Amino acid sequence: MKNVLKTAFGEFGIKEIAGPGHEPRILEYATDIGLNWVNDDETPWCSIFVNWVCKQCDLPMTRASNARSWVEIGETVTDPHPGDVVVFWRENPHSWKGHVGFFLGYSADLSKVYCLGGNQGNSVSVEAYASDKVLRFQRISSEPQNGIPKPGLKLGSSGPEVFKLQKFLNTYGYSCGDPDGIFGQKTFNALKVLQADHGLDVDGVYGKGSERAFMSIGMG
């Protein structure tokens, strides 16, 4: 798996083009994660950049352009490590507005959080943000490709167990697209095909029966 910070730093300095032009690389970040409606570099792209980096590193994504989408994925931590995702609030903690990037560390007096991210000064850069503006630290981790997910997943579920489910389905020929940790229609359809192949109730819900089928496939 690629290193998150190495991948993100590899884009360091990518910057919006002032005026009517648009930086192709920023548009590429959006296209690569499926946000084909983004056609300019003025669209807020901090979450787009974090999604793009996570995709390069085979990690779960939100596939959403809003920064606060990242509080819904991964494990919330209070002891952040470099490379963890950090979500900041803007205007007030209950607003929909925010910013997201990759945590690098604290200032000596702990009043600032150093963050590597996109759309910081209109570029991929390192900036310091007030520690009291941190909304959440999230640790985004990849699951083993052949791990058996826990049952209880269905359309609309999200998180590491869904990511694991998607990895498993793809590994054993039940294509559900790029794993992103979000149980959408492609995952639903792929699971139903697996259920049909194994004589299970074809309901698109990952339950005990589907778990047993996964175990038999994994040991086959």
C-alpha cells in the first residue's frame, strides 16, 4: 500500500490558476474519484484531494466534496499520528462548513495543528490551523484483502467493514467497483449475485448466511 503522506507530498505545490483558466491536475483529482460534475478549480477541493490520495493508497473514501463527510469514515482517535485525517470546523462547530487534510503534528505550545492538504492557500501545501477548530481526527485504515467482514451490513451502511466486504467481493469475482467503504447499489447487486450462486436468500443484506458463504470461499 502506498504511503499517504508520501503520496500527498508528491502533489505539493499544485495550485489553482488565477483567472478563467483551471489547473488540469485539480480537475483530475475530482474525475479520478468519480466527481465528474467538477469542472473548475474554484470548487472547494480539500475533500476531493483527501479522497484522491486515499484512492491512490487503496484506502476507504467518502467520494464527497464536503469536508465533514470525513467524520463518517474510519476510526475516531484522540492521539493522532502523522497521516491521520483531521477535520476542522469553520464559522461554528455546528455549521456544515469545514476543512479536511492530513495531520502532520502540533506546534510546540499545542495551539496549532499543522496540516498537509489541498485547497490551502489555493494549493497543495502545509498550513497551521487553530487546535480549537479541530472537529475530529479520523484514522483511515485498509483491511486485509481476504478478511471476512462482520455481518449486519446493508444498503446505506458505511465504514471499514463495508470496505472489507467490497474487497472480498472484488477478489472473488463479484465486481462492485472501487472499494470506498460505502454500501451502494453496486455492492448491493454484487452481493445478490453471490447469494444466488450459493443458494441463499437473495436480499442484498450481508448477514450470517453470506458470512458463511464468504468463509467457505476463503477456505476454498
